[in-house]
Amino acid sequence: MSESTRRDVLRLGPAVMAWPWLAAMQAGCTSQTDAVAGGDDGPADGPSAGTGQKPDTGASMKVHYLEIVSTEVDAVCASYAAMLGVTFGGPDPVLGNARTAALSGGGLVGVRAPLRATETAVVRPYFLVDDLDAAVAAAAAAGAEVAIASMELPGRGRIAVFLQGGAEHGLWEIADTAG
């Protein structure tokens, strides 16, 4: 590998690290209740035979917001624009001055700089939930460390962040626009 190619890979590190998350954006995940611990409750023949999982009930996860924290916001946005043909908007103060682009499922990817000196680069998915408080309680009951129990984002809803398995995870409840 040439020295200039090596520098380009290192410079694009945050963007390259986030690439698997972008590829997984539309991938469906079955709910925890679909997973069967130690055995196969599925039919003897059919799509779940021998997999240790019950048949798909249609439950899925939706990433509403993918947050990328980087010290090189413009470089990361330029990389995604060049690779994927997306356009990033200007800084959004409600999202920590993240520059955002649309995801195909209706969500957003946001790239922002660290908000404090101790914040490190991270790729954090925020999963859409109907009831933030119940989802946070379920995460805590499953052994997660709740970092932010609830935070209002004016006009956008509420979010929470928890730590589990060495990774940061987010939850997002959309603002009630009916009231």
C-alpha cells in the first residue's frame, strides 16, 4: 500500500468504521422474543427449521437516526457524498450541530463534532421506539448501563442512550405532532 493511500485510509477512519452501519440500515432484526435459547421451536421443515429460531413474526428494528461523532466532520460528509451520492445539510443546532443526510428508510444520518473534550469518536444508532420510558427500563433490566435516561430534542422527540456490550446505543421516541 502506498504511503498516500495509507494516509487516506487513516484520514477516513471514522467514515470507514461507519460503513458497516450504513450497510445494515435496512437489514431487519427479529425481536428478542423470536430468539429461542437452546432448541428449535420452529416447524420441522420450512425457513426456520434447525435454526433455533421461531418463525418470523414481522417484528423489526428501525434505525431512526445514525449519529457519527468525528473530529473531521467535513471529511466524513465529503466521503459519504462521494461514495453514496448523498447531500448533507448545514449544521442543525437541535442535533448538536450535526450535518444530516437522509437514509432510505426515512431516518437520518448525522455527522457532528464532539460536544465536550472527553467525547470520543463514535457511531451510535438510535432505534425508533413507541415508549421511551418503557424501552429504557427494559434495557436497564437487561443489564445495560443507562447513560442518558431521557433528553428532549425540541420538535423532534426524546432520546436516551445506554451502554451495553462495549457499545453505545440510542433510543428515539418521535415527538407527538398531534397535540
